[in-house]
Amino acid sequence: MHLNHVSIFHSQKMIKTIVLSMAVATAAVVTGCASKPQVSGGASYAHAPNYYTVRSGDTLSRIANRYGMNYLDIAALNDIAPPYRIYVNQSLRLKGSAAQRTTSTQAMAQTAPIQRQSVNLPTQRPVTPPTQTVTTPTQRPVVPVVPVNPSSSTLASGLRWVKPSNGAIIQTFNLASNVKGTRYGGNVGDPIFAAANGQVVYAADGLKEYGNLVLVKHVDGYITAYAHNSKMLVKSGDNVTAGQKIAEMGSSGASRVMLEFQVRLDGKPVNPTTVLPN
């Protein structure tokens, strides 16, 4: 009888031990699950501002990775064509859409004083000469109406263009000689004018071969460049109008005093004479 009580006592003690062990193990499992850190699968990105100013060493890919964006989206927002070259101090748009940017730029272009010239002058040129030239040669002076104001402005692709300098042309566009624009001679301090309405996207000396360089972005995919200035009178982000003084002629980055004026269409250099007045 005594042995049976002892056996029952040991059995009950063993059962309690097993139950207690199971409770401790269950608690450990529950605690382990509760305290397991949650790891986020996504990377942490900085908050993207509306505009970003390019710094030394930046590329479109680095800027895009910093803010969790696609560099192609940034290029589209800012009309940057391959090979997607950017400049120090350039202002880049990071938010919005390409359509919104184009709309705002065109609104700016409509404020230009287009009323200062006759829009219909170029269309009258082929109308009168065929009938007047054959019968009365004295009517020929009527035909050259367009070059009455040769240095003021003309119309091309919806933009009003003016000459960027009053200096003499010392070298013309020649890709074979690596001359990607028109070079004007003059004296230090001579005024440099914006060739058309637009927005300054760069005004610095980060490209040594161009010295003090101003880049102006226009509608329809045009960008104009003004190199070797002695003084720059605008900064990145400024809106300018055709004929506005934006710099003074100099020799920074060059061996002589001159203005190197370039016109880029969709990122490719074009001959400035195709858009400038005669």
C-alpha cells in the first residue's frame, strides 16, 4: 500500500514536470515570435524635393537612386537627351510631369513682346513678286521687306530670335573643325544678349573649355549656349527675354576675347544661321 502511494506521488510529480516544461517551451516560442525584429524588404530613400541643384560628382543615376526614382523619368521631366549630360549648379525638376513642364514653359514664352514685329512678313514674300516682277521692274524694292530690320529679330519654330552680339563674326559653324556654333569678336565688356525667350538652366564655369558659360533653355527643344564671358548677369532658374543682356564678353577659357554662341536642337548642335536674323 505504501509503495502504491509512493508510485502515485512520483507519477504525479513527473506529470507536473512535463507540463511545466511544455509551458516553458511554449512561452519561449511565443516570446521568440513576439521579439523577432521585422525587416523591411524595401530600401530607405530620401524625400525628393520639387527641384534639385546638381552638385559636383552627381549623375542622373545617382540622383535617381538617392530619391528612389528612375533616371529616365528625371531626364523626361527636364528634356535631357542621351547621353544624359548634366552640369554643376543645373536646376533639375524631380516632381510633376513632362507635360506640365512643357505647358508652363510655353506660357512663359507667350509673354514675349511678339507685337514688336510683323508676323505676316515672311508669307507675303512669295505672293507679290510673280505678278509685279514680270511687268514692272520698279516694283522689286517691295520684295525685300523682310531684311528691313536685319539685326532685330525673326520667327523660327514659334520663337522670336535676335543676334546674341553686335560684334563681327570671326568664325562660322563647322563641325569638321569642331566649331559647334558662331564665334563673334569684340572687346571685354561688350554686351551679350539672350537670343530668344527662355529659362537659364546653367550659369557657371564648370566646363573649363567654355569658361564662364550661360545655358538658356527654350521651347520646341532648343538650348542656346553663351561661352567665354567675362561677367555673367543671370543665374540658374532666371527667366530671360529675347534681347535681354545676360552677360559681358570676355576671354575666359579662350585665347582671345570672343563670344562662342551655340544652338542645340534636341541635344544636337545646329548652325545658328538657320534661326538667327541675317
